[in-house]
Amino acid sequence: MVLKRALNYINNKGARAAVKRGLSKAVPKLLIEFPALNALPSELMIEPTSVCNLRCPLCSNKSLKRKHGRMSLEKFKTVLDKAGPQVKKVVIGLTGEPLLNKEVWKMIKEARSRGIFVEMPSNFVLLDNFEMKEVIDADLNRLIVSLDGASEKTYKKYRVGGDFKRVVKNVKALCKAKENAGTKNPEVVIQFLVMKHNKHEIKAIEKLARGMHADVLSLKNTMLWTSLTKSKREELAEKWLPEEEQYRILDKELKEVRGSPKVCPAVFDYCSVLWNGDLCLCCNDFEGEYLVGNIIKQDFAEIFRSKKYNALRKAALEKTLPLCRECEISNGTFGGKSIRLKGDSDEKN
Ligand code: SF4
Ligand code: SF4
């Protein structure tokens, strides 16, 4: 027991912090060499469905080769049971639109009842399918709404199949319902991916976000799908990425690296669970190319400390996997700017 607590202390307070800061490559190497030292992760990313109602041009969802599907509430509970009580944060979403799973609010409620901080990204077009009371009752901590335009024309250029007016209406309705219920949750974050066609609306989106009573505006650099060929990445960068350095993902292939390379945080700090319980390498592995096991069918700790997982961790750290080579997360080029519009964050971890 004492040993276990001591190991947890080393892992959680020391090793993980070192990994996060990218200060030491020795710690991840040690965790790969001695898997027993590797404490189970405190964060999960869970995909309630791989299906999406939109067709955003830079997203791999529309060409996904793996089978599409939805996770049931029962399976979601099994995932939380198997992952263990050390899980303190769950992101509900990977690829796909979470609101296309009718049980998503019950899933959130379940995770919240276990004291877990829950965050959910959504294109937020489909809120009309749910009762507002259900949304407020679920007590979601943070909702990240994709709204990459302050006008219908700009929004529709990227969020193909979306409905600008409906997203704005839904955000307003949710913020009003929060106010009526006297609750802070969910913290509403408007996420604006900065691209060539929408950069002129940055001031306008801030005004719109304030007008809707959102809590945060997140201006994010737009990531290019890491597994694309060099020529495809260049073509997409030319078409979609802004020229301005502060909004552009500068990648090695394009010979414009900004930021310093970091130790990949994904392979130690959190696990990504696909709708069928398969564990993939990280949130960039949408296709599930690098599966390490199935959390519903197998023991989670065994998967987490398995030779297969560790071999992939090693390859990720050495950037020998095609998926990792141009990864903005580990290149240190992923980022953006958050503007708090009101209130404080409740996130502790
Ligand atoms: S809404 Fe999200 S998952 Fe759906 S196509 Fe757009 S980026 Fe992909
Ligand atoms: S793509 Fe590779 S380097 Fe990037 S987050 Fe995933 S595992 Fe880490």
C-alpha cells in the first residue's frame, strides 16, 4: 500500500509533470523500461459515436475507413469501471458529433456522479434534439462549440452542412437556461479555428461570443491531418491556413517550425477510447491505426502496461510512426489563444 502510494506520488506529481513540461526524456524512457512504475492515466477521451452530421474539409471523419458506430450507455459505464477511480477528467468526443448519440447526456451525468470533470466538443447544430432541462441536469463542466465564423457565409465555407443561425440560437438558449437555473455549468467555450477565409472575423466573433453570453472564446490554430502526404499538406496549407505567423501551424515539412519539440504527452497522460472500446494511440489516431487493446474485453492495467503499448510509446517518442512525424502536439506548434469573457474555470487538474 505504502509502495503503491509512493509510486503514485512519483508518477502523478513528479513524472507526469516532467513529461508535461517536456523537461526530461529520461522519465518516459524509465516508464517504458519499467511499466509497473507507470500509474494509470487520470484522463480519458471517449468517443460516443464516430458518426458526424457535418463534412468539414480538413477533417478525416468523412473518409473514415474503420466501421462507424455508437457506444451504449452500458458500455460507457463499463469503460469508466474498467479504467478505474483515478480517472479525474473525461473528454466526450474524438471524431464524430457527440450529440448524435441520444444517450450522451446520460453518459455525462454518469461521469459527473463519479466526480469526474467532463468536457465535450460539439458542432452544436443538433441541440434541438434534446430537452434543455436534460442538458442542464447533466451538469457538463465544459462545452466546446465549433463556430468558425461570425457570419453565415464565412461559417458555411468550412462547417459544410452546418447551420450558423441554429448554432447561435442554441448557444443563446443554453446560456439563458444556465442563467435561469443559476448554474455555472457548462462553461461555454466558443472555438474558432483561424483560417484564411475567416481571419477577418476575429473581432466580430469576440463580439458575437460576448453577445451570446459565452464564457470563453478560444482562437485556435488549424491542424492539418498528420498522416497526409507532403504534397497534400502543402496544398491544404495553401488553401486554408492564414499567412500570419501567429495563426498558422508551422510545420517541419513546410520548413517553418515554431515552438520547440516536446515529449508527446498523449501516450502517458491520457487514453483514447473508440466507440467499440478499442484503445487507440492518441486523439490524432482517428482511424484506429495503432490499437493497443479493448478496454471492454480486456484488463485496462494490462493493456496500459503491455509490451505492445510500450513499443508504440517508444515509436511515438522517437517519431518513427507516420502518424507522429508531423504531429503539431509534439512539435510544439499546436496552440492558440483563449479570451475569458466571464467567470472562472472549475477545472482542477
Ligand atoms: S464537426 Fe468535427 S467531426 Fe464533424 S466533420 Fe467537422 S471537424 Fe469532423
Ligand atoms: S500523433 Fe504521435 S506524437 Fe502526436 S500526440 Fe499522437 S502519439 Fe503523440
